[in-house]
Amino acid sequence: EELEAVHPLLYKLLRWIVGTNRCHLHYLTDSSMRVEGVHTEHQFILRSTPPEKERAFKQLKQEHRGTFYAFHGSGLGNWHSILRLGLKNFSGTEKQSHGAVYGPGIYMAV
């Protein structure tokens, strides 16, 4: 009911996204991963890979330097594709939308 108060189609949209997406939600139990300033004990990570790929990623993370949070400033119209397919490097293709001053790749901010 609260979501429908924001927009009548919001609940249906969220149900469709969650129900048809290959992503899965992981409850954050590690307090170091929680976002400060979000005043709830319920925080999640949306993972877009199957659990077996997540395990392989965790193994690589241990073998190398670990990870850090980074933000990708993609346009709102790209979110659906990114959640479904992940970030793709379109450098040097007709799908590249901006320059590549530091070379080809996916640009992030930390």
C-alpha cells in the first residue's frame, strides 16, 4: 500500500523486476559493508551473478587485493540492462556514448 501511494504501478514494477531478474539479494551481516547514514538494520546487496560465480569472485578477492566500493554514473535508462547483463565495455563501438580520455574501459568513481 505504501508503494502504491508513491505511484500506482510501483509495486507491480518492483514485483516484475525481482520476479524476472537473475539477480539475488544478499542480506548484509558484515557491519563494515553497511552504508552509513541509512538508518535501518536491514541492508542488502543486489548480486547479479549466480552463487557459484560469486564464490569464484570471493576466492579471487582473497588472492589479490580485495575490493572497494565504486560508483558508476550511468544514465537512468541503462539500469535495467546493467542489472540484467552487468556492465559492458562498449569502448570503440557504436554503443559508446562518451569519450575515453583515460583509454577504453568502464569508468567508475570511488
